[in-house]
Amino acid sequence: MTMLSERQQLSYIAAQAADARLNVELETEGMTLNIGPQHPATHGTLRIIARLDGEQVVWAEPSAGYMHRGYEKLTEVRTYPQVTALINRIDWLGSFANEVPFILAAEQLMEVEAPPRAQHIRTILFELSRIANVSLFLGDLGVQMGAVTPVFMAFRDREYVLNLIEGATGGRFHPNFDRIGGLKDDLPKGWIDETRQVMKKLRNFCDEIEDLLFGNEIFQSRTRGIGVIPAEVAKEYGLSGANLRASGVDWDLRRDQKLPLAYDKVDFKVWTHPDGDSWARCWIRLQEVREATRIVDQLIETIPSGPVMAKVPRIIKVPEGEAWVSTENPLGEMGYYVVSKGELGPFRVKIRSASFNNISITPWVLKGVYVPDIITILASLYFILGDIDR
Amino acid sequence: MGLVDRGRLPAPLTKLFNLGRSYSMWVYQWGLACCAIEMGAAFGSPRYDVMRLGVIPLPASPRQADLVVVSGTVTDKMAPAVKRLYEQMPEPKYVISMGSCANCGGPYWDSYSVTKGVDQIIPVDVYVPGCPPRPEALLEGVVLLQQRIKNEDMAARWRGEGFTPLQRSESEPIVVGGGPIE
């Protein structure tokens, strides 16, 4: 883990200066490069329109909406339990984490609180979905830079986490396990022992990735000092999650917010990085997977006994009112603003998803970078298309 | 292959060609939504490993692909791109529609922006139901498609008659989970 040497920096500057001179002499014509709407580097159907001058980006703009499914309108014609099934599919890699803020908002309106055991299990599943989400990012990162092996390793170890989620909830991908007032079911027998083993495997996976990928010279030279986002700019564009923490802002809703989840019972570190470049964003996520495994390890030792479901009426009618709950999801801050008119379903739901704000910075951060760096910067920003377009 | 061009191919030769074609399919991954991750797990993970079925999931462009897996929600904004993708593929080409969204709209059946079924735009050979389907379900879909290719009259396909089975009795529509696999 060495920084760019002085000689490397000088040669970089010299190369840039030479390019600039050449462009002036040759008067190279600009061209427009379309990345997407379907491109392996964009994790889905994001389209980036980039105006190039030679090898440098002059102007770039994301064109979203290829995955727009009309969530906010659909929630108006669904009942509360049906909305839970729907919002699983916003950020499809960490499905359980999507349910939690919505359920918490509905619980706030109904003035019920889940029993402590349910809160505990919720937090465990929340962190498991974070691991499932970010471990795939760590594997995918390699693919963007031409290394194919890490993605196989990520898929291999992610399966263990998915098996855990499937064992507890019955759903491998979209659990739909959260209910207003608690959880659908208790944990199955033997689940806790298995979780302990899987967390060890995941920590090994993190070590492997750190050795293979983060210690790789090519990886370092393609991410260090590239796509730097200063803290002020990050705040102005509304970045959240690991992207914000990588710019040196110490901000984590798990720690800063008081919600009926079990985060106040565990000891975990919120990692920040002063650099704000692609490397920092990737590194923060690697540490986050490690912290998540530690959180799960601590939580499974202290699950309180008791029921997993509070007393709620069979047909759920949420009283009139408005509630806003946001949590620290794998991708950043995700929040739901629920307006209820006392019906079976919500009157209006505003969804604040992290990726939409995270990609809004692309026109700023892509200006002046080289074409291959577009891919690494987009990969390190880490968005999921369902989370952008909803 | 002049015989194929003229639309006349002896049955044993067809069988031989079909055998070769069914075990050397280059599949283009048209991943759109949640199903794309399960497709990635089926095609790119060591646990499910699709290459043992003779399917190669890494063509550089749709122009080199025999099969496309449309996995995920096709929206109205995306639909022209799906159509163009299909037109870029060389004949004979096959389509697997993966997941409820691509089959019929799925949980977004009443959404204003979702195309309810990719079969409104392009012809589909195998439907894989599920939201999202497990990787094993996609693999079963691939196996069913291979059976279909083995029973296909290649010359008829060349003449532009679409899918014509060699034997009439096996021309039922294919849905994963619809029956036993021989």
C-alpha cells in the first residue's frame, strides 16, 4: 500500500502536459461516447453520455430512467404488506435493508414497537444484507479493472450469506420477512452456529480480496488519486454512505440516529478516509464488510428471548399522519416519507434512495478524467440501477 | 452449406448439426434488474457453473451470440434497445425470458412505465418464472432450450418459418417446471 511515488506523479503530469500540447497543435475534434444503456461496467441500465476531447472527458451526463418502474405511484394502490413486497426490489442486492425504514415509518405512525428480539434479528438481517451487497461490489471491482478472478470469489462467498438469509426468511433474494410490529418468524434451529462460521469465512474473503486486489499495483495505480471528491463537494451533492465517509466526513446513521434497532448495543467503528479518491471509496467498503461481520458476531451472542411479533390488528390500518424514517443502507441513506390518510394503503410515499444522489455527482467528477477512468470512478461510486430509477 | 441455404437437409445431418449447435451456445447476458444478479450467479459463479452445459457466457457483442437471456424488468424506455439487440443477433437466434417481469410484468403489472412481457417485442423460446428465479431454474431453462434446438428443423428455420419441430409431438410450449426432463 504505497502512495504514488514522486517520480510517478511527475511522469503523470508530464504526460498530461504533452497531451494538452498535442491537442492544441492537432486541433483534435471532439466526439460523443455513449456508455450504455446496457454496459457491463454500469451494473445495469445506466447510460452515460460523455463528450470527449481526444482521450479526455470534457462533459459527461448520466441519463437515468431505463429502469424506472414507478414505485411511488404503485405504492398508492397497494396495501401496507403489499408495499413491503414491492420495495424489496429497489436495491436488489440488499433487499432486507429496504424493508426496514418503511416498516419503521409505518410502526411510528401506528405507535407500535417491535419486541426486542425482533429488533435484534432485524439488525442481524440488515447487516447480512449489507454483507451480501458489498461483497459483490468487492468482486465486481476487479472486473472493472480487468481482473476476472475476484468476481468468482465474491459469488462463491456471497452464496453462504444468501443461504443464511434463505434459512432464516425463506427467500434467497427478496426475503419479504419484515412485518409491521415484528417479524414473520423466529430464527430456525442451528442458524446461529452456522452464522458464526460464515462470518469467519467472510472475514477470510475480505483478507483475500485485500491481498489480491487492494495490494495489486495495477489496481492501486488506477484508483489512487483518481476521481477525487472533496468533502465540501460531496456534502453539496448530497452523497451519503461510504462515498461520503471516503471524503473524510464522519457520518453514519447507524450510530448517529436513535431508532428501534439494536445498533446501540454493539461496538463498531465507523471508518473514514481523508483522500476522497476511488481507492478510498473501495477501501471504506472493504472495512464496512469487516465491521458488519463484527456487528453480526456481537449480536448473535446477545439475542434476547421473547416473542418476535407485537400485538397488531389482523387487518392493518395505519392512522392519519406523516412519518419520515431513514437508515444507513448498504448504498447510503435510504428514507421513506410516508403520508397516511387512515386507509389500508399509504396515501403517498416519497422514497429517498442513496444511489440517485450518489450518481448526481458524475458530471462534476467525470470532468477532465481519461476514458478508462470513467469505468473505475463509476465502479467506485457504486450504484444500483433499481436504487437510482426506482 | 449449400444444402441448408436451399432449405433441404437430410434428417441425420440435421440431427448432427443440432447436437453441435445445442452444446456450443454463446449467450449474451442482457441483465436488467434483480434477475441479472441471479443470472450472474448462474453464469459466473463457481457453484452453478453454466459452462458444463456447453454454454459460453462471454461474447463481446450481441453480433456473436446465439442466445440472449432477457433478465429483469423491461421498461418502455428500454424496449427499443431490446428490439435493436435482437435485430443485431445473427440467425438462428434464441431468447430466454427470465423472471416474472420479463414474462408478463410481474409485480409491476399495473405500472405505467413497464412493458408487460418482453414477448410483445421479440419472440421468446423459453420462459423461466420466478421473482427472481433461482440459478438452478435458469439452468433448467437452458437445458430445455437445448432439447428444443435438438428437435428443430434447421432448414425450415433457415427459410424463415420460425421454430418447426422435427417431430410434431414435441411442439408443446416450454415453461420451466412444466414437466419432467428426460
